[in-house]
Amino acid sequence: MQTLLQPVVRVKMSSDVHERLAELRIPYPPGPKRQRRAAMVRERGVFFLHIPKNAGTSITRALYGMDVGHETVRYFQHRMPDLLRFPSFAILRDPVQRFLSACRYARTGGGETRQVARGFRAHYMGLRDLDDALDLVAQARRTYEIDHIFRPQTWYLTDRDGHIAVDRLFMLDDMKGIQDFVAGYTPVAIRQMNGTVNKGELPRPDQIERIRQIYRADYDLIARIRH
């Protein structure tokens, strides 16, 4: 059903069907996996919003014992608002490091445990370099035209009015703070998972500036939480 609905709601990933229909306020019930995730959030008593390329897979497995998708906080406000009554948190990452990780992931078609969505995979594996990837993101007219790995971090965190709608934000380099926080909700240790090998071309100064322009809102948010 979701595959059939993709062209109707103008998205390229089945997971975005849920997101887009929630955005349009069109009823569409969560599937069994989303229901299991919701049950685990209620059991653990904490809501983790998984922003892609920010070590979220290892955290969701430690907290919930399962992989979860990359829904926005707006999706949960529409479909499962009770989950946001629990303490909520998310992890932010330096946008340059995140973009480099996303590029490596895109050009290889995915990592050890996850793959680039079918609607994007062939195109992304044909990206030649960082400039190609930057052009891809800069030319996207809608967020839904790019895979989760390239979407701004703030896109996941903001409500319909543009306000951050999770209680607590950690930077990825604050692993001790993250581990201490998660340990309050589960005895399972966080393991490193779904990592892409830290190799590849280094960005030129002009490429770094393009990343800063594209992800300006992410930089603004990170600056706020660092001070």
C-alpha cells in the first residue's frame, strides 16, 4: 500500500508516506513495527528521536532492542502524541562531519546494517564527489526529494511553528553524557553500530562554506545549545 501511495503524495520512500500523510492530517494507522516502538517507549519511559547519521541505531537498540525509523517530532505529535509526554531527547552532530558520513554512506549504497532507500540508491551510488552531493542537496526543492541522510537535523526536531519540540539535545561528541543519560533508562550498554568507515575525500574550504550555508539552521541550533 505504501509503495502505491508514494507517487500520490509525491515521496520516494515508503516511510515518507506516513510522514507526509501525517503532515496533511490524513488518517493513516501506524504499522506493527511503529506500534512495537511505541510500546517500548512507554515501557522504558523515555522517547528518543532518531536523527540519521548521528549514532542513533546503537542508541535505539540499547533503549528499545530494535531499529526504528527517522520520523519527525511532528509525526509523533499527530499520530502518537502520548509518547511526547515522556522525557525526550535527540543527538546532534557537527554538520560537516555528518555530511561527510552521509556522502560515504550514499556512495556505497548504505552500511553494514542499513541501506540507502531504493528510490535513491542507484542515483546516490553514482555521485562522483562532494560537489555532486552538495549540488544534489542544494537543488532539492522539497525535503522529500532527498534521503534522510541529507536532510537538516532541525527538520526532525521542530514542530509546525518551527520550535524545538524535544526536551534535551546532546552533541554526538558528548558520548559520556549520552551514555550516562541512557543508563538511567536501560542497563544495556550503547554499542557502536552502523558506522561508515572514516575515509574519503576531505572537504575544501569552499565546500565547507556550502555545507554551512545549506545547514545554517543546524549550525544556529548547535550554537545555542553549546552556550
